[in-house]
Amino acid sequence: MRRFVIVGRHALASPDFLLDDLPGTSGRLDVLLRSVRAALLVSHGIRAGARVYLVLLGGPRAPRTLRFDSATAKFFRPDERSLATLARKVLAHDSASERFVEIKPGVALAAAGLAAVDEEIGAAPLVVLREDATDVRTAELPNGAVFVVGDHLGFDAATEAWIAGRDALAVSLGPVSLHTDDAIAVLSNELDRRAL
Ligand SMILES: C[S@@+](CC[C@H](N)C(=O)[O-])C[C@H]1O[C@@H](n2cnc3c(N)ncnc32)[C@H](O)[C@@H]1O
């Protein structure tokens, strides 16, 4: 199972954004939804065994976390507007559970942030993507790793503390700082080549 965690520092944890102006009204949820596409969707299909956690830290309902799972996904389409429509429907749900509750096929919601992720991944090894780390091409990636990727602003202090507390391995994808979704696409290619 491939798992990714992306923390949206300002991404709205409520459905109060406009589909016609997603970047301008959602705290850049668009960045996170493109990452879902990169992690879960391939040409004409969906990857087997992939899961994405979007930790939403923006707005008064934060923190909340969306979980997208390829195993139970239905109606996942690659365009940003469709994914935003799906996310908005799930975020409109009032579930107060701090554990994940599936609201739509393949999309679950938890009324908690990294604590909800911790609860699910247990002691799984963490790998954080950083521009200035060991090259992924020479890195030995632990089995069952959970990959942590920053949004357009990188990591906030609380997420850095979480990463440090879990003793994460840091790997780089090369000398150029990429957009979050492109970083996930490059990493996915590396994992595909290793059949991980
Ligand atoms: C747009 S970058 C963040 C840039 C942000 N200004 C910063 O300083 O962290 C988004 C995320 O993608 C990942 N990333 C981008 N380029 C990378 C690279 N060359 N190697 C490893 N990770 C990368 C990192 O996790 C980064 O936090």
C-alpha cells in the first residue's frame, strides 16, 4: 500500500469555497486535489493500493482530514473541478468523529489532523520529501513507508515537529523545487520502477 500525507497549511476544512475560483477561495485546496490525482490516478484508471491523506488546517473547522482510497474509490475523475466537487460534498458532512468515517465511496473524513493520520498509520516508517536531502535514487526506502509532502508553502512548525518526532527519513527528488503534485508524480515513477 502506497500512502501519502499532504498538509494544507491554509486549505479550508469546510465546504465554503467556490468551484469557479478554487485557488482564490479554498486556501489552495487545488494544490492538494492535484496531488490526489497524481497519487491515485493513472491513464484510464486508478492505481491499486494507494491512499492519500489531506490534512486541512485552514478556517474555523480545522483541523480536519480527508482520506482518498483507491481500493473503494468510485467516481474519481482526473479534473480538478470534479475532485473539488467530491471534496466539497464530503466536507459538508457534520461528522464529529476523530476517526475516519467514509462519507462517499473512497473518501473518508476525520475531525482531526495529524492525530487521525497517526491513529491509522501506527508505527509505519515516515519518509519526508525535501529538496535538500539524500537523493531518492540512492536511498533505501523502508517497506510500508508513508510519504509526507509539503504544500506550496512547505511545512508548518507543528508538522515539522511531528516529522521529527517520528524520526522520518528525508529524501530528495533532485535539485529543482517542484510543485507538490509533480513531486508526487516523480516519486510515484520511482516507486513504480522499483515495483514498491
Ligand atoms: C512547492 S514545494 C514547497 C516549497 C516551499 N516554498 C518550501 O520552501 O518548502 C512542495 C513540496 O514538494 C516537495 N518537493 C518539491 N520539490 C522537491 C524535490 N526536488 N525533492 C524533494 N521534495 C520536493 C517537498 O515536500 C515540498 O515541501
